[in-house]
Amino acid sequence: MNYFRAEFFDVYMSYHNNILLDKLHGVPTDRPPVWVMRQAGRILPGYRQIRKSVSGFKELVKSPDLIAEVTLEPLHELGVDAPILFSDILVIPEAMGVDYDIIEKQGPKFPNPITSPADIDRLVYGEDVLDRLDYVFESITKTKARLSGSNPLIGFAGAPWTLFAYMIEGSGSKTFAKARRFLYEHPKDSHRLMSRISSATTAYVKQKIASGADVIQLFDSWSGMLSRAQYQEFCLPYISAIMEAIEGTPRIFFPKGAWSSIPDFGDVPMEAIGVDWRTPASYVREHLGEDLVIQGNMDPAFLYSDPDAIQSEVARISKDMGNQHIFNLGHGVYPDTDANHVKAMVQAVKSLG
Ligand code: 1CP
């Protein structure tokens, strides 16, 4: 037996469908791997049924057996190359002591958001959050057992700025004006808060990997709210620190809408960058080179088109992106999308080989 990096080989070589890990490890593939952001919730009938059987979103997020069920459904129903663990980015604010609830048709609401620098003092951070997140790690173990080596599992977390934005705003927002005001009024405390969120997130993603996650994606859903200078000052050092801490596990960074910061992303340790549908591949290549894998970037609204048009759009995007590409949407699939259209997209990608 070869003991040299045995742990790596055990994991890496054992999946029946290895195409996502191959792409992220620089091994040539005959077509792009494909998965869909927000594939596990929203559009599938099995998810909707399970969602109805529980009292609320948070009950589902804390039920490892149901999580495994919901996580695996897109593999069978859509034919994607990898499942993403069903969970939410808001489990970290909750573990830090900023509780949330999901209100039907409104989204997240935080009864006690951060309103002043003094509120940062009460937060739990670093490894101290981990025992409040056992349900996530148990969900990973259960999902991996059911996968039994068929596909790798994607784990994820919110990037620090996106979590900061919710923790201060207390809800979703079109402007995140309160959160951006906090950056201007309390720059030092903003760093203190970003640092606490980052240490919690680092401990969390490390434990996700230890529990069996094979890939980690960081979602910076609200990165497009900040100027390039703010992103450099308040975000990049923390994102890089999290990514550096999990070197060895493939990392995908998805800074949605942060087109002005793309020239700065060359220093972020990662294997792939996710881009939204407004960001041309040529622009990313110009700034970040030919080798980095790009993930994306079909407009989720394109999935309202008929399957023939979807097939042509898949071919166009794939040609545009070139070899170093993971096929995905440019943001999460919209809840009223016909699952058959998503399936048509996945099939079109798979027939590219
Ligand atoms: O009751 C329900 O079904 C509530 C809807 C829902 C779902 C299905 C929420 C509340 N979260 C989720 C799951 C979820 N969230 C997943 C995993 C499963 C999947 O859908 O595939 C993931 C990866 C997330 C990540 C997430 N949550 C992000 C980042 C991705 C993105 O879309 O930008 C964000 C910003 C959230 C916050 C959140 N949680 C829920 C909602 C409705 C929102 C968005 C609110 C807003 O727009 O501000």
C-alpha cells in the first residue's frame, strides 16, 4: 500500500463520478462538470413535499435524515455531477448568537441584529461555534453514507461580508444601507466583526471537510454592493484567510456581481471562481489568466426558454468558457423554474463530451 498522501487517494480515487474533482485538480475532462446553485431546494417536488412535512425551514435545516434526502434528490432528478449539502449560510450568524428565522414569502428576519459596536462583544466566534453546528456535521456524515462513493459532496458557507450584511441589516435588503453605513461609521469595529465571522467560518468549513465535504464553495452573494476599495479593505483579507486555512480541499469562490474587484482576485487562494451571467469569460481570463477554472454562468432566467434554445445556449457558453470550466448558472435557480428545463440544461452539458 502506498502511504504517500493515502488519505487524499482514498477519497479522490473512490468516486464513480469524479469529473468535478478532476476539473478542480487540473485533470483533463472530456466535458465540463455540471451542478446548479440552489439545486437542492426550491424546484424539486421531493423537496417541496419534505418542506411541507416540517413546521418551518429551520426544523428542516436541523434534521440530518431529511437533509440527506433533500441533498441527494438532484442527483437522481436532474443528473448533476455532484450534490451540494442542503443547509443555509445563516447557520453561522445563529451559532454566533445572532438568531434568524425564515418568514414565508419574505425571507430571513433577525430579531436581534447587530446595531452597535457593543453588540459585537457578545458574539461567539472561532471554534466555539462548532458544538452549536453538530447538526450540519451529522448531516454530512449521513449524506456521505448514503452516497457510498458515488459522487463527491459540495459543502458551502457564506463569505464574511454577506453574513455581516445580514447580521447588521436584520433581513434581506435591496441596498444593505445599514450594513454599508456601519462600514463608514465604525471601520475598526467592522474589521472586528469581519474577523469574528471569519474565524467562525474557518472553524466551520474545516469541520465540514473533516466530516466529509469534498469541495467548499464560499458564497459572497452581496459582494456587488461594495466599491473595489471597500472590497479590498474589508473583504479580501478575510476571504483569503479562510481559503488558505483549507488548502488541499478544492475551493470555489463566488463573488456575485463583484465585477469591479475581478482584477484583485488573482491573490485569493482558490481552484475556481464563480461568475454571474453579466461577467464575460474573456474579462475574467484577461485579469486572472487561462488556468483558473471558471464556474458559471448561464442566466437563471434563460431556463424559462424552451429546451432547444437551452441546448444552444449551453453550447455557446461552453465554447466561450473554454476547457477550464464548470458549468453552472450565474446565480441560484429561480423557484418557479420548470425542473425539466434544468434537466435539459444538464443533459446538454453532458452531451458535450
Ligand atoms: O422555506 C424555504 O424553503 C426557504 C427558502 C430557503 C432555502 C431552500 C432558504 C432561506 N435557504 C434555503 C437553502 C439554501 N440556501 C441552500 C441549499 C440548498 C439549495 O437551495 O440548493 C443554499 C446553498 C443557500 C445559500 C444562501 N442562503 C445564500 C447564498 C446563495 C444565494 O442564493 O445568493 C443566501 C444569500 C441565503 C440567505 C437566504 N436563506 C433563505 C433565503 C430566502 C435567503 C435569501 C434572502 C435574500 O434574498 O436576502
